[in-house]
Amino acid sequence: MNATLDAAAVDCHPASLPDFTPLSDLRDLQLQRLQAVVALAYREVELFRNRMNSCGTVPSDIRSLTDLARLPFTTKSDLRDTYPFGLFASPMKDVVRLHASSGTTGKPIVVAYTQKDVDVWTSVLVRCFAGCGLHHGDIMQVAYGYGLFTGGLGAHYGAEGLGATVVPTSGGHADRQIMLMKDFGVTAMCCTPTYFLHLIDRAAELGVDLKTLPLRTGVFGAEPWTESMRAHIEKMSGIEAFDIYGLSEIIGPGVGCECRQHQGLHIFEDHFYPEIVDPETGEPLPDGSEGELVLTTLSKQAMPMIRYRTRDITRILPDPCECGRTLRRIDRIGRRSDDMLIIRGVNVFPSQVESALLQIEGTLPHYQILLTRQQGLDQMEVRVEVTPQMFNDKIGALQFLQSSIQSALDHVLGIRVRVSLVEANSIERSEGKAKRVIDRRTA
Amino acid sequence: MKIQQISLFVENKPGHLAAPAQLLAEEGIDIRSLYLADTQQFGIVRMIVSDGRKAAAILEARGFAVKVTDVLAVEVADHPGGLAGILGVLDGIGINIEYMYAFPYSRDSGAILIFRFADLDEAITRLQTAGINLVTSKELLK
């Protein structure tokens, strides 16, 4: 028995077996699936056919996995431009599910699934959860929004597929979430990391000590979060926190997930082929280099996606994981290429603001970045919600807090920032995701 | 001796005091005194109310940042020199005031001074030794 199979035996959940496929078999499978999906996209989707024809690479030119780089990219605006059904490769009668993203500009983007697509989606989520050490017998609370958003239903099917008991609370109603978590003996929580931070704060206010509950695992995703947030979550709630990755355009949550090593997220690359490219030039970069993640669906039927630009900045970790999975890993996504703000010529990432705030209070309050332009000059304001833990009865103490945050931000960002303390819950939240940046600068 | 005061964080914007006031009104909580310490951008509302714990719980449940703080109340005569007299005593016994405010008191046409000290127990001892009469919560909320 070779080393990979031994590792599979240790990990022991049968659903995880494909994670340990020997590399040569995995590459063969990927090539075979890539050829099929490119042929499907060319045959059924006008946009893909036109693009391939104009770049001179047709499906029969794909003879190895490296030939993938010869195909043109697909972007989010392609989904908007073909709204609603222009990228479907299956007739509507074979589509069993539609999801749509809350569009920030104009029309939403629509994604479709055949029954087989739903089954694949469920299977990758089962592998995510199994990799987090969850199994039959766990009680999983799914507090992602249910509905058009892929988070809720995706996690729901995955949890059922695993054989867990699902508590489909959807988002909102923090007090009820906490009550059910406690009364039902919930062992695992699925939601956005920001929402779980909110539940931690609210539980403390209600006098519920999360550390004394059966809750032991959290699977958090749908927005970038940091190692310091993980440390804070784990310390305050006593759980093991996992990062899960996905996007509707590819399938929803479950494109990748951490294993218990917590050293990057394994991509389920038997279904989603990852590449890293230079975000400026689009040139493919070798494993280990940081760049933009580009994904190609290898088995999707209703809506295949060829070289989709995720805008997420990461790298493929070059070494094998100690867990023994042969699936390559990406680094945790700290930022997106379009998250980057340029303020007075300086690159600013919201995650930098987050780490500065964590340094000050040891807690992560909700915050929002507001950008305006006054007399031709960019102004950056960071609005920070005063939590009950941060609040002090003395004006001087609050002013000190304000100026400490201010100097920490000035130091981290290298630009002058205005800090405003605002009332708790005054920053709007949607789908459990906080809206981090409001840009009111007119171009 | 100690009086419960509730403090609340509010932004310094039109209407931001109305919501908490409305919440307390709906629950039949009487506001005995209210003092606003403010900066250009935010303020702290300090209140002494008929039921401090209940008021704090109501506001917390609606997501307000609230603190319950113990303060001391001293009654002084409402005439020139009333405040100067008590502050002179405090100065003499060497205790530092974190903040204070005053409001009129109907009984005997006096005034109430509310004091917040860093070391409340020490302040109580010294004030009582100096012969200063501290108003109890029961008297104040009568």
C-alpha cells in the first residue's frame, strides 16, 4: 500500500477518497474532462464558440492540460452581457435549479444546474465537510442566506449528503440562532465569518458562553477573512474554524476548503481546474507565484465556465499537504484584485484596515470604508461601530480609542485617514456580508 | 449610597437621541436626570432613571452600547456659593473628579450634584468623614 492510500485510510471518510487519487490518474481524468467540457462549451454556447474561433484555438487543439492557457478568459461582465440565459449549455428542461447573485451594478448574474451539477455540487461539499472532520451524527446549523444566493442551499445539500442533521436557520435573527445552537446541541456552524463574529458578540451579551456548548466546528466563507480573525473566533468560541471557498459562477461554495492542517484550501480539482495568472497581463504563472485565480469547470453541464477570472488574489502552494490529499491547495484569499483601492496613489486593501482594528481592540468591530473626493483630493473615512465591549463612559477614553485607531491606520496604510465612531448596528449588512467599502468618488 | 447611572453611546446627529428616549418611554421608564457629554462627532448620554438595570437591558436588546456606572449624589443649597462650598471640600480631601453634572432638586429648592470618582468607595469614606451628606438612590428617585 502506498503512502497516499495510507493517508486516505487515516482520514477515513469514504466521501474523501477522490481527494487522494494518485496524481497521474488525477491529471488523466482532468484532461479527459477538460476536452469534454471545452467541446460542450464550443458546441452549445455561442459566446465560447465565437471566442475560440477568433483566437484560433478549437476544442481539437486541447491535447494537454497546458493547452488550456491557449483559450480565452471569461469574466463577470460576460455573464452580465448574456443575461439571463446566454451562457447555458443545456436546454431549460434539463435545468433543475437557477441561482442568481445580488448584482452590485444593474442586472444580477444567473447560474444554472442540471441534476448532475447539483449532485457534483453536493459531493464536493460533502468532501469539504468531511475534510473539516465532520461526519454522520453532526448537527449542522446553516446560517448562510437561503434563496437565490448559493450559500444556504449549497451548504444545506452538502450537510445532508454527509448524513448530518441540518438546522436550516438561514441568515439573521441572531438571538434565535444562538438559542437554537444551544437548545439543539449544534456541533457545527456554517455562515460568513463576519456573521459568526456578530454571533460571538451577541452570545456574550446574552450571557451564553459558546465555549460550553457542543459547538466544535465552524465552516466560514463567502468573504475574505484573515488569520487574526480565525485566532479571535477560535479563542472566543472554542471551535476549530475552517475557510471554505467558492463562487456562484463556478458552482457556489465548495470549490475548495481547508483540511485540518489549515495550511491553505484544497481545490476539488477533479471538477474545477485552477490556474494562476498575472492580473495585468493574463500570463499564466507557475505554482507558488501570487496572482489571480482562474478556474475552469471540468464537469459542469448546464453552465460550463472556461478560464473564469475570479479576481481573487492567491497562489497555488507548491508542496503537497501533510494530510496526504493530492489536490493542490491555494493560499487563503486575503484580497481580490478588484478589492484594491487606490487612494491618493496608494494601494489600500480593506484587509489592512481589518488587521489594524484587530491590533487596537483585540476584537473586530464592524467597520466601513467611505471614500469621497474633496477639492480633487481623495478622502478616506473609516467608520467603526462602537460595540458594548469597546464603549466607555468617559469622553476622554473614547477620544483616546478614536485617536489610537487613527494612528494605527495611518501607520499601516501610510495615508491620513479619518476615523469616525458610529453606533452599533448602524452599518448596513446584507446576506450576512458587511458592505465594506462605499466609494463616492466620481471618476 | 451609590446611584446607578446608565450611559449610552450616540452619534452627534439629528434624531439620534429620539430613538432611545422613545424606547424608554414605551417601557414606562422615568428619566430623573439626563446629561449629554458631547464632541463634534459623538456623545455620551448619561441618565439616572427609575429602573437603571431594566433601562440598560431594554437599550442593549436594541443593540445600543450601554454601560451601568455607579455615581454619587450630593445635595447642595441652590444659592450662590452652594457649588463652590462642596468643591472646596473635595479639593481639601484630595479626591479627583472624573466628571460631574448638576440638576435642580425640587425638595427644599436644593440642587443635586452627581459625581463620578475613580475610587468610589474611598470617595464615600472621605466625603462622609468630611460631614457631607450623600443622597441615596431611594431619596433621589422619590
